[in-house]
Amino acid sequence: MSTTTVHKSACILCSINCGIDIEVDDATQKIVKITGDKDHPTSQGYICQKATRLNYYQDQERLTTPLRKREDGTFEAISWDTAIQEIADKLVQIRDTHGGTSIAYAGGGGQGNHMAQMYAAAFRKTCGTPYIYSSIAQEKTGNFWVHGKLFGRQNVAYGEPIDEAEFGVIIGANPMQAHGMARARKVIGEIGRDKNRTLVVIDPRATETAKKADYWLQVKPGRDAWLMSAMLGIIVQEGLEDGAFIEAHTNGFEAVMPYFMDIPVQEYTAIAGVPYELVLEVTRKMAAAKTVAIRSDLGIEMSLNSTLNSYLKRLLFLITGNFNKKGTNHLVTWFIPLIGHSRDLGEGGMTTKVTKAREIAKVYPPNVLSLEIDTDHPERLRALVVDSCNPVLNWADTQAQIKAYKKLDLMVVVDVAMTETAREAHYVLPASNQFEKYESAFFTENFYHLRKPIFSPLEGTLSEPEIYSRLIKAMGALEVDLSELQEAAQKDKENPGQGIFQGAFMQASMQHPELRQFSAVVLRETLGKTLPDGADSAAFLWFAAQLYASKYPEAIRNAGIEGKGAELGNIIFDKILNSPSGIKVSKHDYSKVWDLMKTPDKKVNLYIPELLEDWLLKLPEVLENQAALEREYPFNLIAGERRTYNANAVIRNLEWAKTDKEGFLKVHPTDAAQYQIEEGDAVQLTSPTGAIKILVTITDEVQPGVISMPHGHGLNYGKNRSYKEVGAMPNVLTTATYCDPLAKTPYHKNVRVKLEKVLEEAVELT
């Protein structure tokens, strides 16, 4: 009789990374069952239907050997030694000939594959490149830029505790499907049953969350800035702001107020498509509530006026005094910062060489990547390394990307499968997947979860930390003798609590300053050798724990972790290694959370003149500029909808999805009647950049003139490289230049298209 073993891990399909228990058959090493981990401090046993079928992530076609592209475009298998040396030699040649800024790195680990980034950082320094084109820059950099202005640093983060607020507002997000908050469905249900709490949803679609709300403001796509401006106008014009809070904790309100005193509220609500009386009622109740928390997501962050939207949303909770107290948006810390801080333009901030796109939060916008390659500019990008990312599928303008990649002197893809992007590369390096190595996510606030491997690495694959360590050495870097540090690490293990390794590491860093850029690799090859088998890549967490303990000792002790001085970091590190469900690393006291502000006086700078003068006052021009495009392309496509069974292309097994395998297009009954479309018919969508065919479902969930399709479709499935494309890629329709002018965030929620019926046999949709 076969026995099973239960392993603790985390879901890798969204940023919440709920804890899961994975039951594995000991004989076959197959996943038998996946349930929620009740010991997980954040998710507390909660999971959604997507995580219960993660066995299909393990059961998909994998890469098992490095591949090199031949002249005819086909691939041949090569050894790891050959691949590493050839790639290293070419990178050195490109770097030394054209400079480090001719090399770029794209990706960054998806929804939970983050530990490689500590090693990728050392690799990028070896290449001499500052360029990280990250998916987070495709979505969130408008937020980060605004945080830099308001809070003093772009990497200041805050939480959105809808679960604790008396009055919750969700803008452009659908937690019932997309989550983005812990235990989302349970929390939304609890709010609905509590007569003393209110939930407001602002969204163009009748989402699953909107149907649960007390108030649903069905804004027109791309008109959120008008709606939020109207709400701020009501607050200021009726004197509903929290004057005491503004006086105590902010600067610049007197400069901000006139802009909203002049807002024509009724005109703006009409433009937004929401009844004036409804907006008035919701705004007044929000201003009167004791605690308000506002959550937003891609619905306003990948839409027209995205950076302005980020600012207006924050003004809503700031001027009503709903900040840095329980039940409101409040500052938090990350155990490992997911982003950094970049100086702004005019302060020595960096830009790309060709398009002059600005660096924000130490990352660069994917929208300009193809433009930085496909040019005759002497400082164009010539080499690209893509890690755990599929830009061809997931980033704007698929055709422009494919065309640009062909111009590269070198393209390397590190991934677990032969993705659409990997097929464009010169070299493809097979990585171990997230259940085959130590791994973690850096998203979580005041919490950290180190996940142990469940399965042995697939033969022929390597972890990303190993891949980058080999490339760094093959490029001639890190030639320092580490034997003394290795000995110190072993002595420290034999004599714990004496700080032997800590002292040796600090001394080595002072004697050899060049080691600092390779700290993750150094720790892996010294301290890492004393850790449990396979945990060597987690050695950098020791240094992260030391830094965190030095910054937030009181908050750490508030979370129940006792210790003093340097030893506190060692205690955190030990707890992380020995906590299969993760640990709460800190709990910040609300009376001291203002200390997390990075402005000199710890006050919020409300006044951002660039956004008020150049964006808010020019909203009428946005409508004028859109008019011609809307006449030629009459439908507003909301691209990238989160549904019951779609994910960010991390699962390349069609059987994972129980429903909607093709990713159907939602069309309003009025539009269906006009175009003589029936359920299951195929239509063609055409944008200025391309065309796709897609199946239709008819629903009043969307407004007339608005259509919606999911992301994560259009993948090529199959065995033994015999592929079949299933569904449609939204990014065939998007363009790199249709984006936010500051952050370069693509307007995926406002893709303008034509629609026409395709005369094909209808398909039954499930």
C-alpha cells in the first residue's frame, strides 16, 4: 500500500502566495492532493480553486538540457559547460566593445520565484548594466513615482487593510477572482454580512466583487480620473476634509485645494458615466466613516491617466485622514525590498539611451524594450537575458518584440519550458521549477516564507542561483579566495552565538570591497555550505535578516521574536529556516508607524505640481485626443481580465483549466445583436497593430461598446515540441507607444479595436 507525505509550500499563481499543504505519493512522487495550510500566518488555511490544481504545474513539458539555436532557426542540445562558457564569452565581448548599457535583463521571477534576483543582481553588475525590464514596471511604477513624491522614497510601501476598515473602497480590482489581498473571498463575504461595514466597488464591469458590494459605481473605462477628481471636488468644496490630520501630518494642502475647488463635479461625474447623486452619497459617507481603506489594482494602473490615478486615489484617503491608523491604508515594511529608489529627472536620475525612458524604483518599463533594440542608435541594446518571464506573451506589442529580438547579437532565456519568448532566443537554459528548490516571494508585508523543495530537481536542470554563479565566474569575476570565510562559517556552526562568521564576513568585505557586489554568491559558497542540503541559495537571507534587525528591532519584538543586537538577526534567520509555514517578522505599532516616512519632517507632501498642472488641468485634452481613435476603433477592449482559470502563463498544461480553455471574449447583448453574433461565434478583433480571432460569450457584465478578454491565453501546448496554439494573445493587439507618458505603463484596459464576425462554425463554450 502506497504511503503519502504532506509538504508545506505556497501557491505561486498570484502575489498573495497563500500557504498550501501538498500531499505527495511517496512511491510515484506525484501530487495527490493540495489543501490550504492552516498554520500559515497570513492565509490561515484559505486557498482558491486555482491552487488546488497546481499538480498540473509539476506535470507539464519541461526543458531538460541547454539549447543553442542553429543557423536554420532550429535548436540543438549542448552541455551546461559549453552553454555557460559561450554565453559568458559573448557577454564579455559585447560589454567590452559596446559598454554595459548595451546589455539588458528582463524578467524577475513571476509570482513567487524571487530568490534568483539576489544572484541576478550580481550577474548584472558583472555585465555592467543598470537595466532591469521588469513586469512590476509594466504595472506599478506610476504608484512608485507618486510614493517618492508623497512619502519621500519610491520604495515606501503601504498596506490596504480592507478586512479591518469600516468603509472599504475597491477601485479597478476584483478580489473575488484576482485576490491581491489575503483570504479575499472570505473577507468580502464577512463584510457583506456585517451591517456596520460598507463596501464600495468602482469598476466598468459587473465583477464578482461588484456584485457583493453595497455600492457599485460603474465607471466608463478610462474615466476613473474624472470620477476620483469629482469625489475630491466634493470633499474640498463641502469642507469634508480632515483638517486636524492635514495640519498634523501633511504639507501642501493649501496649494492642492484650489485645483479641486474648481472641479465641475456634475460635469465630471457625467463624463465618468456614474450618476451624480450616487457619487455624492458615496463620497459623503466615505468622508464621515471612522476608518477607510482603499485598494486599487491594474484597472486604474494600466488605464488612461494611470499615474494621475495613482495620485488621486492616495489623495482620497490622505485628505480624509485615513492613513497610518488601524483600519486604514498604513505604511508597512518588506523583509526583502522588492524595489529600490531612483532619483527623479533633474536630480541626476537615469534614463535609457534611446527612448530616454526614466528609471523608477530601480526598474525600467518593458514598453520601451523593443524600441531600445530595434534602432540604428549607436547605444542600442545588443544583448538580452530573460529570466522566468515570457515577454512575447505578456508584454505589450508582440510583433514589435519578435522583430526587435531578431536584431540582438545575443539573447538568452532562462526558464522551465520552451516558452513563446524562448523560441526567439539564441540560447535557452533549463531551470528547476519552484517545487524543486528553495524559493520564496518578496511581495509580503511584515512576513516571510522560505519554501523548501518538494521534489528533486529534474535531471538536466539547474537553479537560477547556480546558473548565475557559473556565469559570473565564467566571465572572469569573483576570483577572490573564499577559503577563510568557509572555515569561519564552519566554526560558527560548531560554536553558535559567538558571531564568528559575522565578524569574518565584515572583515572580508572591508579587505575586499569588490566582494560587496557579489554578496549573495559569496554567502552561498561560504555560509551556504553549512546549511541543510539544497538550502545554500538561501544563505543571503542571513544578511537580509541582519539588515532588517538593525532597522526594526522593536517591531520584530512586537511580533514575538526576542533578541538583542546583532544576535536578533541570527535568530530571525534561524526561524526562517525552520518555519515551514513562514513567520511574521515584524509588527509595527501604529503610534510609531510614521517613523517609516522618508520625508525630512515625517509629513506627507500632498502637492505634486507636475500631476496637477500637466495632468489634472489637461483632462479635457485627453478626451479630445482619444476621440479620433475611438471613432476608427469603436470598441474598448479590457485586456487581461482575471478569471476562474487563467494565470500568468506559468502553467503550460491545458488540463489545468476546468473551464474557459480558449479564453472567450465577453460582449454585451446590444453589440451582439448589432453584429449578428450568437453565443460561441468567432469574431476578429483588429487594432492599429494587429488582429486576432476569438470566441464570444454574450453577457451584460460588460457595458455596450466594451468587451473583455483574459490574459494567459494564446500559449502553445503540446508534447515533443509539437505545438498547438490555444486561445488568443491580447498583446498582438497592443502597442508599445500607447502608454502612460511618465511611467510608460501600457493602456491594457483601454485597447481600441474594431470587431467583425468571422463566418466559422460556432463553438460550445464551457
